[in-house]
Amino acid sequence: MVLEVENFGPLTVIIDSYGNNYYEDLRKNVRSKVPDLSKEVVDTIKSLIKI
């Protein structure tokens, strides 16, 4: 069987040769920022409501 494809890529390698997982690192990074982002959103909404 031969499959022909066009525009296949770029592809992201999620695990490198050392066992590091790009998606897991990204997930941890994003989750660590959620509390600060949530506070910023709440503060912005509060300031808009006071108008």
C-alpha cells in the first residue's frame, strides 16, 4: 500500500530522546499561570462594573 499526501507537516515531536514530554511541560506551565490570570480577569471585571 502506498499513501500519497500533500502538505503533511510540520509535525511536532512530543517526547525527545531524553524522555522529556513537550505537552506535559506545556500543560504544567499553563496550569501554573491560571491563578494569576484568573485574578487578573476578576480584577478587570470588577473595575468595569464600578464604571
